[in-house]
Amino acid sequence: MKKNSDSSPTEAGQKTHDAGDPGTVRYGNGQQTGEADSVFEPGLVDAINQVFSEFAFAYHNQFHKAYPDRASIDIAKEYWLSCLAEFSPRQITRAARKLVKSSDYLPTVAALVKACESGLDLFGLPAPRDAYLEACRATSPRSAYNWSHPAVYYAGRASDWFVLTTEPESVALPIFSYNYQQICQRVMQGEQFDIKPPPALGNRHGKKLTSEQRKERMRQLRRQVGL
């Protein structure tokens, strides 16, 4: 799975086993990596290669004891790829870096899956309910509020500020959580969210919704999240 076959030195100055060759790694259907990449999200194979290269550098002897030859590395990469296919490449590489910083022992695939699953903090994203409470507390103009992450602002805007400030949590939280989840996925895929500063006071125009318009807005939001 590695893009080149250069060996890398260990701390003792010796050469390590190569992390794998893309042309030699095969999947269950017999396809080679180049043909099988299309089955997975773009960049996922590169992410697994990066993880293994980082583990090899960080854990040296542990890594080469677990994966003593090219064949065992290729098999492990195939297995890890199948286990981690539901996550984005950025989730995987950030979770791996976090494990390297916190663990003295070579991480297992289960440890990396767990790190990815609880990985909002890898991107500076608060937990859903914390984000909801932050959105409810935000003061106007909200585009000027000191948000913990822009995703919270955009989830609040998509959920309707009026709903967040007037509806009970049992109604507003599912709406917010749905929108926040969608935006978090986009953040973890690499999309950038910037908050534009509020316009000058003289250029601001507000339009107050009627009672019927607010009710219709609520009906639309509930349909959106399946309530």
C-alpha cells in the first residue's frame, strides 16, 4: 500500500521492513490496491499507509515484532482498512496521532476505531449537547459571538435561533443535533467554515415572522429530522 519502496532507518541506524507496496496488496476479491481504491473513500488507503508509517517510526521494535515481514504488513493493512472504512481519512490520521502521543504501546485496530468514534474533540468540536447549550446561550448578533467552533454557529442557524430560544429542549435538541451532526461530518471531511462578521448597524434589516410563519417553520424542521 505504500507509494514507494524506500526503507526507513530505525533508531539503531538499521533498515526497517518497507510498509508495503500498492501493487502487492490484495483484497478479498483478488483486486490489487490500485483497482480496489475506488471501493473506499478517496484518500483512505493513503491514510492507512500514513498510520502504519507513523506507528513504525514511533514504536520501532514493537511494530516490527508485530509485523515481522512484508506479508504480515500487507495483511494487517487490508484488515485495518476494512475496519476503518466508515471513517474519513482525516479522522483516522488525527486519531492515530493522538494515540501515538498518549500510548507507550503499539495501538490495536480496536483502539484506533474507538479513538475515531469519540473523535469530535480531534477537530475541536464540542459534544452535541454542549454545542446545543452554547447555541441557546449565544447573544445577538450571533455572527459576532465567541463560538467554540464555527460548526456550532452554523448548526444553530440551520436549526432556527427562534426555535432554540423558545422551544423546550425535548423539541429543539433533536433538531439541533441532526444539523450539528451533518456539519460535523463536513468538518471531518476537511470542509472549512468561516463566520462572516455582522454588517454595519445601519445596513441591518430584520423581518419579524408572523405566528403562522413560525408554526410553518417548526413543521418544516420537524419533518426534516423525522419528528
